[in-house]
Amino acid sequence: MIAAVQRLVDRTLFRPGPSLMLFGGVTLASNWVWYGSGLFLGRVVGAVLTVVGALTWILALFALRRGRGQTAALAVFIVGSVALPGLALTILRWRTGAPILFHDGAYQTEEAMRLALGGHDPYGTDYTQTSMSLWHWYVNQPLDPALFHYVYYPLTFLVAVPFNALAAVAHVPFDFRAVLLIAAVAAGVGLAALPWKWEWRYVAMVALFLDPFFFLPQGRNDILFIAAIIAGVLAWSRERPVLAALGFGIALAFKQFSVFYIAPLALALLAMRSRGQLTTRTLVGAAIGVVIPIAVTVLPFFIWNPSAFSTDTVGVVTGTAPHSFPIRGLGISALMVTLHLLPGPNAWFPFGFLQAGIAIAILAAGLPRVWREPTTSSILTVGGWTTAGVLVASRYLNDSHVAVLLFLLVLAGAARRAALDRQGRHRSDPVSPPSAAAAA
């Protein structure tokens, strides 16, 4: 059974044609639901976006069949199916002032940025006193817990500050999706620059940009930490360990669960130092690269109000704070509610202990592999599967988290295949949890 699943994954996610058919088709279907129907953008704009998406998909498929210009054609399809809808929604907001199909996290990030610029702490703030209370998905609904907490780390709104200033100079309304667009371009360029065969770079791009559950046009911010991880992978592949550590450190400063990449990264660095492949100076520089982004961005806000910061970024997610997020999504917690093992979505359960147990088990199985093989593949595999285990056992696992996990595991699998290419081995090696790898 496991072997059959692995073969299916290998033949779909890691082959350019099937992956483009799968993700491209789902993206076009999602675009039709959100935009093509004309409900939000109007029938004319919706029809244009639908036609452009379909035509660029055909172009990408034709380029694969022709065997030339595959990556360029894929980029055109990504622009036609992802970037153009995002631009259309941004223009709609500019014209109407209404944040239609604008993610509440992005909206709140703009408010957090304005609070910080005004000298107010974004953490511990009652966002019902901001324009968020008028957001169209909150009106006529019970007060959402997000209105009382800002769950993201400070770098998420700090990175928006210079772009907000540029928008003011240009006399155009600021939209946080501009920041995400630049991060997406950086992520795409980083993937294209990896020293891998085009097939592995291609499937990684498809999994990142053509999974509609990332909701990139609507402004979900996962692309920020993913772009930083890709930068770290690129630096590692070019034998720049200090820059690689800085990339992973920036990823951690964006997203809390990036912490599960730090242990395999640190062990890989120590393994290389023990074999004389790194100097002590380089090792110290890499350690500083990991710590500096957190020290510069997180520490000031933690010192400002430790209780508010901890409550917003930890308590609300673990269910230990007032107005905590209810249990929801696709993970173990939602299954427990469905099976009536918990009385309801607001029930408390020590998911943290379950997550810690899963993380320890995966790290215990996977870290020895990292010590033996301090490579991009081992770091990404152990980090990716640890992140997956912890998120599945979290209080909520939403659709964008599933998309993130899928991309991280595809990236790990692509790195593994690239390593096999370099070793002159051409057999297939599907992504497998580090426990299975350790057992082998």
C-alpha cells in the first residue's frame, strides 16, 4: 500500500506534465469559482481572466510537449492564472476602497503596521476599534478571535513599512499584496537559480504557485517565509552556509513553525565543522545569521509587552488564551471534535504535548541522517516532516497550511532527486518520512 502511494506521488508530483495537469487544472477550476462567475469582479473581467488562464495553461502544456521553453511558458501561465487575478483584486480595492477577497490576515497586517508607525503596540490590541470591524466577512458574524490578537511575528508588518512609504510617495493606496508579489517573484527567481535539473525546479514552481489553497491573489502571507527558506536553500546549494543560515533565520522571523528547520540546519553545520569542511569562524557566523533576524525584529516587541506578545503569538494558537482560535481545519483536533472526543471547537486539549511528542520522534529518527549527510535534502526532509507532524497535531490546520506542507515536501523531494543526479544515480526515490529513511 505504502509503495503504491509512493509510486503515485512520484508519477504525479515529480513529473512536470502530470504536475502541471493536476495543479493547473485545479487552479483554473478555483479561478472560475472565485472570479469567472463574475460575482466579485464582474462578468467581463471574470471572463477575461478565465480565458487568459486557459490559454496560458495550453501554452505551458504545449511547451512541455515541444521540449523547449518549458520554464518560461510556466512563468507565463503563473502570471495569467495567479498574478492577474491578484492585480484585478488590488485594482478593485483601489477603485472602490472595499477589500473584496482580501485575506483578513493581510488586512490586519496593514492595521498592525499603522499601529506600529503611530507608536502603538500591535500586540494586545483590540482590532474591533480599527477598520477591520467593517471587513465584509466579519459583518453580521460573531466577533472573530482574530479581532483581539495579532498572531504573526513582527517582521510580517515591518517588511511592509518601506512599501507603504513608496505607495505614499506615488500617491496610490497601499495594498499588502504588493509585498507578497515581490516575495513571490523572489521565490520564483530563487527556485529558477537552484543548480538542479529543470524538471525538479519545474515541479517545485508548480507546487508553489499553482496550488490554489495558497490563496496568493487574496493575500495570505505564507509566501514570505517560503521565499526566505528558498533563499536559504539556494545559498546552501552554492556553499554559502552563513547566507543559508540567515535565510532560515529570516524564515523563522516570519513564521513560528520555521523553527523546525533550525535543528537539522544546526546539526548539518556541526557535522561539517567536525569533518573540517567549515571553520569555527564560519560556524559562528552562521549562528549569528540565524539569531539576528529574531533578535532585531521579535525581541523589541517582546520586551515592549511580554504578556501581550506571548498571548497573541502563542496562547491564542495553543488555546490557552482568552479569545483563542477555535478548533478547525483538517487535522487531528478537528477529527476529535467530529468524533465527539472533545465537546466542541472551543474545548481545551493539551495538543502541545502531542505536538512535542511527534516532533521529538521525527527529529530522533531524522537527525542521525542529517549528521551522516549534511545536505540540502536531509535538512529539508527532516524539517519538512517535523513541520508536517506538528501542524497536523495542532489546534487548527487550515487549507493554506496543507498547501504549505505539500510544497515543503515537494521541495525536499526535488532536492533529493537533484542530489541523486549529482551522484550519477537515476533511480526514483520518492519522498519518505525520516523515520522510514532511518529504518532503511
